[in-house]
Amino acid sequence: MEQIRQLLKDNQVEEAIRRLDSFLQEHPDSDEAFYLRGNAYRKLGNFQQALNNYLSAIDLNPESPAKQAHDMLMDILDFYDKQLYNP
């Protein structure tokens, strides 16, 4: 996990996601991996995938930091004026 964290810090997001995908195939109960993958997708701007991964982490561990990340991302998305998207 430390290598994956470093990849995220180094902005090698796609590689981090590839490694997390592989890790989760063998460890589907790792809330930390789902949380990190959520962070990676958030960095890419793929907010739906980020939210999905945060929710998976929360399902596995309600005390996961994914709860706070999920809530913050929802606050950001709720802040946007939806009318701006419909000219």
C-alpha cells in the first residue's frame, strides 16, 4: 500500500489504479484499497467512480476515512449550480 500511496503522491494515478485493481482482486475486503482507489479516481476527475469506491470502503468499514472523503466530495458536487450545465 505504501508504494501505491507514493504513486498517488507522484501523480502516477493510472499506475496506482492498475495496482489497486490487481490488489483488490486478491483482497476484495480491503477498505483501504477502495479508499485509495477512490482518491485516485477523484484526482482524475472521475467523481462517480470515486464515490463508488468510497461507498465500497464505507460498506466494509464504516469508520474508514472514505466516509469523510465521500461527504466532502458530495458537498463539492452539491455546491455546483446545476443550471449552468443546461444552457
